[in-house]
Amino acid sequence: MTGLSRCLYCTRRTSPADGLAHAFPECIGKNDSTLPEGAVCGPCNGYLGSKLESQLVRYPQIALSIQMAGLPGKSGVPRKELGGIESGKAHGEEWSFRMGIPRPSIADGPDGTSQLVVEVPPGKGFSFLRFRRAIHKIALESLALQEGLEYVRSPEFAAARTYIKNPKPADLSWGFAEAPSGGPRPMHAVYFESGLREIVGVNILGTLFVVDLRNSGDLGALAVQQSVNFYGPEVREVPVLRLFAEGKRVTE
Ligand SMILES: [Zn+2]
């Protein structure tokens, strides 16, 4: 196989010198989701890491999960600050973290309750377009781990491979759905198959991002049916994470 492999994205011949590619990026956490040797060439791997995967940690929900848990970055230590959120610190029994974000607001809810609303915007330099491609990249490569490299090299996934590495036009946008997910594994993929679709859910630190690797247009309807958030191709506004805390007002 060595010397005969071709890059999944640009079809250039690869060699062991190209190094190993991870389906799940290590900027989220150390993991062993490596693709077979020669699956992705060095330049493509470098591009995907620096231009796409770097966007994942700026997404509000992911940034908050990383910083609350004090998860280490690629350097092995927690990030001092990410998207305006400082790393969580334990002080004996108490635990705190600071957010350089707009002032929380307090709203009156029904039945004498009060709501504290905290808004977490995306980190500086966030690109929603590149973020979308990053989650499609994880989905495609997770599928490669599950079904084998040849499977995702098939013509059915040609559009997905192009969208991830070199979209035309450059602002091409594919939809995705988002829902909270539980589970003990911080990063994994789940697969949904139905008819001509290849729908993959990527769980990143408690949030499930669902993409359709054939971009068939059915994901939006599926999201509505499942009552989960859907960001269609036309949604250009970056989602702001809203955290609510509700409490009953105490009157003396
Ligand atoms: Zn390549």
C-alpha cells in the first residue's frame, strides 16, 4: 500500500512522510482516531487542521465545554482563555470560571420567577462557513474509520470531499442540525442511514452535530421532525449560545 496511496481530498500520491491524519481533531482532545497511513497528504492535513479544525474550539457551545472542564489544548495544558472564556478553576469545594462576555441580564419570567440570561458569542475570528466544513470533515473521516477508506472515496462522496477541501464557490454552505447529546464518550460519531442519505452525527463534548454527506436536502425536514435546531445553507448569522438560570424571587 505504501507509495500507492492517494490523498482522500486532492488525490495526490502520498507517502509515510505525510504523517497521520486524525478523524477527530486533537485540538478538542487527545484521541486515537487515526486514519490509515497515506489517507490524507501532508498539505491537505495541514490545511484542514489550521483552517477548519481551528474553528471548532471557537464555537460557543464547544468553547464553553472545553473551558468549564479545563480540557487541555494541543500543547497539553488547559487554554488560559478561549472565546473570551477563562479556564475553570477549583477553589476547595467551589469552582469558578470567568467569561469576558456581555453583561448577563435578568428578566422576569412567569409565576414570580426570574431568569438570568448569559449570552456567549463565538470566539474572535470565528468563521461559520469553515466551522460547517470542519464538522463535515469529521463526519466523512469517521465514516472512513467505520466503513474503510475506499467507501468514502466513492463518487457518492465526491461533492462532500470537494466541499470540505476546496468548495466552489468559496462560500458554499451545507446545512447541519444540532442537538444536545449525553453519553460518557466525549467524541464519537453515530450513523443514520435511510434510502440515499448518509447522515452522520458527530458528538463533540456533549453536542451532537448532524450532517448529510450527500447533501440531499432531507436533513432540514428530519431536524424539524426531531424538533432540533437546523442551520440551513442560507443561515449566515453565527449562533449565540444563551444560558438560562431560573429562580423564584424571594420576598422578605
Ligand atoms: Zn491532499
